[in-house]
Amino acid sequence: MASRQRGKTMRERLSRLWLVLATVTLMAALAAMAGLDVSLVAIGWLLVVLSAWSVVPAAPDEAEPVAAIIEPHAPRDPLPDVAAAFAALDMPVFVLAADANVLCQNPAAEKSFGSITPGMHLSARLRSPGILDMVRETIVTDQPNQIEHSERHPSERVYIIRIAPIEPAKGEGDMPRLYALSFRDISELRRIDRMRSDFVANASHELRTPLASLRGFIETLQGPAKGDVAAHERFLGIMFEQATRMSRLVDDLLSLSRLELKSHIAPSQRVDLVPLVGHVRDSLLPLAQELGIEIRMHLPAGKVEVTGDRDELVQVIENLMENACKYGQEGGFVDVHLRNEPGQPVELSVVDRGPGIPAEHVPRLTERFYRVSVADSRSKKGTGLGLAIVKHILTRHRARLIVKSELGKGTDFTVRF
Ligand code: ADP
């Protein structure tokens, strides 16, 4: 546009120069005819014409006004661009018109809430009065709003639902108002919050019980049982047991927190499981003898190597074998199988012939402090954290724990590497 303007000005200047030269030549010819000094008259006339030319401004070209070069354009429909941008988001978004009709939904919204025909009112898909009131308020006030909302179907979910006007780009002129209704899923955050507070409550409860018992015995020893040597002996024994229980719990809690800290670092050592299983069996022999259990080993010939952390794998095998001895005591036998078939993953199974675990408990066994029977676990010096520790270690080792249990027949805990 600027070069067109420059070209026009040059043409105008050249035509004016020709006019000046023609006038000066004419005046010189007239002066010659009148017998005057031609050069003096020509120079004088040239000066007059040139000064007039520099003072008088050039007239604008009316045929091509400058304003006409800026072409006004019609407002563009923003919906395709808005829809394309929201399609890239993984959170559900609906685009609404000013009458709360849904103009489009992104694929995440379709997945979470089902498909909705464009032009349908929002209330056809979301019936919650809280959401509809919020949408109405934003349409009236043009201010963003958000609420927390829980859905029970098809699954339990908690969302932060937000509605905000979509501002048109600068220079887009008068556009119809559009609103983005978005759903931020905070179910997982809520679940983690609940787990954390449950965990603190459980840990405090587990510590409070032995602490309360210790305090009770100390008070008895200081008061009613003062000077009673036999009571002293008995109570000190119980106090020692309670203090040991607390330190077991604190040890397990510390193990869990250490494991959480390094959960994202995969182990890199090569560990032979054969001597590890033998070592754990030896360390559990006194307990097995006390419970009347025979631990039978079924090991392949040669090494069975996996990538792992030696101490952590010892902890896994120890927790599984100790549980099998404690909870499968009635069966009399605990069988430990190590399998290393070509082309198959390495597997370690600890099988007891105890009473088994009711099916409804099996999926929750690895939760912290989850026990089929709290009293049974406590009487067997359990903390409720053993299988949670196993699960953490196996997750870090990219290994799986498979639990199969049959009531009256026993339980099989298999680790698949
Ligand atoms: P605890 O310290 O109570 O033993 P764990 O996390 O090791 O905690 O085990 C959780 C619960 O799983 C136990 O309290 C027990 O009810 C059940 N359990 C674990 N192993 C067995 C098993 N081999 N047979 C039956 N029940 C078991």
C-alpha cells in the first residue's frame, strides 16, 4: 500500500516539473520577441514558479482515497478455533451460548458425560441445580464462577467446575458471547488427602494403644502395686512387650517412608534369589519351630537372578514367609517355590495351608493398617504394615504380587518379577 502511494507522488512531481519548464520556455520566447535579455527573464521566471510550487501543497488524489485501502472485514465465527483449542485439552469442556445451549463439547467431555447434540440445553446433560445456577449467574454478570461438585455415576468423582466468558480477540468486533464450562477432576487429590489423614489417624491410634497401656502399668506400679515384687515382674514383662510393639511400628513406618522417598529410582543390582530365600528360611526357623511349622523349599538348580535391591528383597521374602507361618499355623507346612522357566518371568511363591482369606479382603490386604482381624494380627505381633511394605518394594522393582486364597485350604502369595 505504501509503495503505491510513493509511485503516485513521483508521477505528480514529474508532471509539475514539465509544466514549469514549458512555462519558462514560453516566457523566454516572448522575451526574445520583445527584444529583452532572454536569460535574465528566464532565470527570474524560473525562481518565481519554483517558489510557488514549493509553497502550494499537492492536492489529494480524490479518485483513490487512503482510507479506502484499509478493507473492513466481517466478524469471523470464533467457534471452530475455540473448539479446536479445547479438543487438545484432556479435561472436559463444554462451549455454551448466552442461552446456556451447548455449542460444542471436547472429546474429554464426550468421554465423561456422553455425547450431546449441538444446540441442546446444558440441563439436558447436567441436571445439578448448583451447576445450572452458576452458569446462569455468569451469563448475567459476565464474571467467571466455580463450584465443587461430586458425581456418583458412573463412578464416584469430585470436580471443580468453572465457567468463564471467552473474550473475543482484539479487533474481532461484535461477536456473540461464548462461555467455557470446564471440569477439573480432583478425585485423585481427594483420595490421597483422605489416605494421608487416615494414615496419620491410624498410626497415632496404633501408637496410642501401647502408650496408654504403658502409662497404666507405670501408674499401677507407683500406686496400688508399689512394693509388690511379683506384680512388678509381671507388669514389667508386659511393658517390655508394649515398648517392643511400638518400636516395631516405628521401624515399619520408617521403612515405608524410606521406600516412598526412593520409589521412583529403579534398583540396578543383579541379585541371586536362591541364597536369599535360604537365608530368610534360616532366620525364621526359631519362629517356625515355636509355631510347629515346617518350611519346605522347592528351588531350581543354579542361580535365579533378578534386578533388585538385596535388602529390600530380603524384607519381601521375610514378610511373606513370616505371615505364612503366623496366619497359616494350622496347616503345619509352608512351601516356598522359586520358578525360573525359560521364556517365563521369575516367580517366587509362598504357600500355606491355613484357614485362607475371605475374598472380599484380598484386594485390600496391601493397604496400610488393613487387617482381616485386628485382634488376630495384634496377638501375632503384627503392625498391619507388612504387606504395604511388600507392595511398595515390588512396585519399585516393577514386580507384581498375586494373591490366591481358598477358605479352609490356604493362601498363595506369588511375586512375579
Ligand atoms: P500384619 O502386620 O498384621 O501381619 P500384614 O500387612 O503383613 O500385616 O498383613 C495384613 C493382613 O493380611 C494380616 O493382618 C492378616 O489378616 C492377612 N494375612 C496376611 N498374610 C496372610 C496369610 N498367609 N494367611 C491369612 N491371612 C494373611
